[in-house]
Amino acid sequence: MAKLSVSMDASLVKLIRRAAAEEGVSLSTWLAEAASQRARQRALREAVAEQARGRGTMTAEEASRLVEAARASSRVSRPRRKRA
């Protein structure tokens, strides 16, 4: 696993730390999942654009298949239950 250093506004860091704590995940995990989600969204936009360039307008059925394929390759993070 690679490590990196990032800079961001202190108020954003506070929001992210709170979100990670509420979801019961580490800050690193929260950030990695957020980045992964953004990358998947970008890949989906690029796939839609490529489809449009190659075949013209996408049908609703083609769009649905593309979205389903993206969902199938996605992970959903669920908050951990807090221990009593």
C-alpha cells in the first residue's frame, strides 16, 4: 500500500474526521473510499463519453447496462455498529 501526504483546509479535515468516526472507519479508509468513489464516477463519465463518440447517443438500455456494470464493480462502505 502506498502512502502519501496531502494538504487541505482545517475545517475540511474536521468534517472528514467526524464523518470517519461516525462511520467507524479510520481516516485513511474514509479518504481512500472517497477517492475510489470519485475515480469510479470519473471512469463512468469517460465510458459514457466514449460510447457517445463511438456510437452516437446512448439508449436508455445501454445506459442502464453501463450503470449496472459500474455498480457491480463498486464497494459500498457501511458504518460499523458502535459497541455498547
